[in-house]
Amino acid sequence: MSSIGPTGFILLIVVALLLFGPNKLPELGRAFGRTLREFKQGAKDIMDDDNEPRRREVGRNDVQKLDAEVVSQASHSENTNKDRRLPE
């Protein structure tokens, strides 16, 4: 499928002039530009919302549980690394 060439654009402009008249055309162009800009901004906001990590309020008990998990994982990885060392 081919794209619209220069003659296609000229034909579109002539049809738009015939349908809307020369006085309404700039107003329609501005409205179309505003609509396109708002659409792009909305799409960008949606994409930014998806990339942000979800945050929630954490209480003292939650922090203590997380600390215990981190200590447990650290000791587990330390034991695993000892097993992987080459004998001396």
C-alpha cells in the first residue's frame, strides 16, 4: 500500500476548503492540533503510570518482617557461597 503523496495532500486541502470554507479551516486545524496534543499527553501519562513502582504505607511490624527476611536470605547466600568455594 502506498502512502499519500503531494497530489493527495493537495486534493485533501481542496476538498476541505470546499466542505468547510476558508474561514473555518484555521479553526479546525487548531482544534485538531489541540486534540492530538491532549491525546499524546494522555498516552504518555498512562505509560508513566505503568512504569512507576507501586508504593504503599508500611508499618513497624512490616519493617521488622522485611528485616528478618533480608537477614535470612543473607545467611542463606553466605552458606551457599561457602559450599561453592574451591578446597585449599
